[in-house]
Amino acid sequence: MDINILRSVVTLVSMVVFLLIVGWAYSSRNKERFDELAQLPLDDDVSGRSQ
């Protein structure tokens, strides 16, 4: 196996993994959960902390 073929395979696999991650991140199934998690730093009701 030539090193250039190996580099091409690694590049192709990396691109496919990247596209899968982007597809997962922008999936409408995850939107509600991501919106909820995005509001955590702004949430005043912090449970588990003593004040």
C-alpha cells in the first residue's frame, strides 16, 4: 500500500466523520435538548448549590 493511498483513505474517512458530526449537530431531533443546554449558563435556578 502506497503512502499516498493511505493519506487519501485517512482524508476521506475524516471528511465522512466530520459530515456525520455536522449532520448530528444540526439534526432536528437534538434541537430541543441543545436549546435547553444552551440556556443552562443563564439559568438563575441553580440546584445543588448552597447560597
